[in-house]
Amino acid sequence: MGEQEKHKRRVRYAGTHPRNYKEKYKELQPEKYADTISKVIQKGSTPAGMHLSICVNEILDFLQIKPGQRGLDATLGYGGHTQEMLKCLKGQGHLYALDVDPIESAKTKERLERLGYGEDILTVRLQNFADIDLVAAEAGRFDFVLADLGVSSMQIDNPDRGFTYKAEGPLDLRMNPHKGVSAAERIREMTQEEFAGMLKENSDEPYAGEISRTVMTRLKKGDKIDTTLQLKDAIESALGFLPAAEQKEAVKKACQRTFQALRIDVNREFEVLYEFLEKLPDVLAPGGRAAILTFHSGEDRLVKKSFKEMKKAGIYQEISTEVIRPSAEECARNGRARSTKMRWAIRA
């Protein structure tokens, strides 16, 4: 019998509050430390490893879910919206849920199973929401569909996923880290003109030229841009010509936009959304309701255009004429809700 493995003590953090993601052990175990979770949320923050669902009341008011119906959550994430929709079904009917992230969807499925939502009422698929037609071919048409296009807080907060410029991590940004190329690889594939064009198209980056020039100059010199902080450093350098008083805020916004643009690119988000919107009417039952949450102007434009064109063609009987936004109270409680826009459509 081999030597018994020594018990490792948990890493203690300096000071009163943990800064490092892995040190936030209380936040990462919500079922064990409910008081800590509650305090973090009350302060207007999102606990590490969690995601606070946005516009829950607005979504449920519109979808009008009834027991016995068949529904689809096209973007499972942390499962907050899923759980609320399942409550409305009251054990009758069925909900299908899709996600491309194998890491988080497995955790969510297990969490929902512990709450009593087994395979009799919930089917979780590791599938892109562009493939809703394949799900409907097996399940039948849906009475309600929800798509929340935001990146889950669990992905943003975990430095290992590369979604945040605030902590060191691999420059990855893939929803499914086992498929496709990482953001670091993608940058190496592009020319300076292609990189600048992507920044403009995906996030309206005003300093696209300066950022792309600095990044490509560094790569040509043999410098690496393989991590989140290496990219942030390149962006800071590119914006070095700005007055000192403007630097900090400008760098922060440029980082947000650059990371967003890369995330959209490596996950083909616009193409996938376009495909989803094209197929959506065919998976809805007559009178079926669809709600979509978007988080930046490019997404919202695609949804608005699709809904308007299909309403004009008589495919949808009714669509939202104005965007629905989270309440001021919700935005105060959850800062990540501020950019949310909700649109809806009802199948003819």
C-alpha cells in the first residue's frame, strides 16, 4: 500500500477579503456558505463562480409558461432562468436546455438534479443554439423559447477561461475550450488590417488602428501575446499617446471592447445568432413565444432586423416595438445587467 497522501491545507489569503478567484472558496461553494453569497449579492456584486439571471420577471411575464408546455432554454449557463421556467411547469411538460460549454453545463445539470429536476422534466444537451432545428426534429415544436446571449459570470470570473483582462490567464475566450482556435491563435492568423477590421466590426473600437498596429508590431518582433495581461499591456502601450487624465478609463474601455470583439470572433457569435434567428420560427408552435436578451448593439441590431422582417412577412403575429430593459433596482443589484436589452416575438 502506497504512502498516504498528506492532507493539504487550503491556501489562506492575505487581508480580510480574497482577491484571487481560487481563494474565494466560500463564494465557490454557494450551497455551503449561503450567508457569504447573500452578503456579496447585497453589495451589488456577483459571487465568484455564480451568475445572476437578468430580467427574470420580465421574461416570465412575457412567456406566460403553463404546466404541460414544451420549452427550450437555448443558453443554459448557470441555470437561473431554467430553474424559474421549470417552476412554472410544476412538474408537467418538458424543458430542453442547450449549452456549448462542457465545463459549466455539467455543473449546472448536476445542480438542477439536486433540486429535483431530473430527466423526466429536463433534458440538457451539449449543443450550439444554432442547432435548434435538430432539437425540434426530435422534441417537436416549442411553446416557448428563451435565448440569453450574455457570457455567464462563471466564465468571465474564472481566469483560466481567458475572458477577463483583469487577471492573468491564457488568452482563450472559447465557450467550448475543446473546439476551434483560441483568441491567441486567432490573432497570430490575422493581418494588421484584418485585426483592425474585426475590432471595428465586432465592438466599434475607436482605437482599432492603434491597437492592431501595436499588437502586430510586437508579434513581428517575436514578443508573445498568449495571455490576457500580455494583450492588456499591448492595449495600454497603443493608447500611450492619450493625455494622462484620460488613460485609465480609455484603456479599461478599449480592453472591454477588444476582448468582446475577440470573443465574438472565436465563437462565431454573429453567424451563430443569424442561424438561430433564421431557424427560430420553424421550431415554434403556432402562438409560441420567444424572448431574446442581448448585451451589445451588434446583437440587438440582428434580433431587431430579423423580428421586423418576419413580422412583415406574416411569420410572427406580434413583436416587441420597443426594447425592454432591466429595472433600475436590478441594475443597482447587478451591475452586469446595465447593458441588457430584451426583445420578443409571437409565432403566427
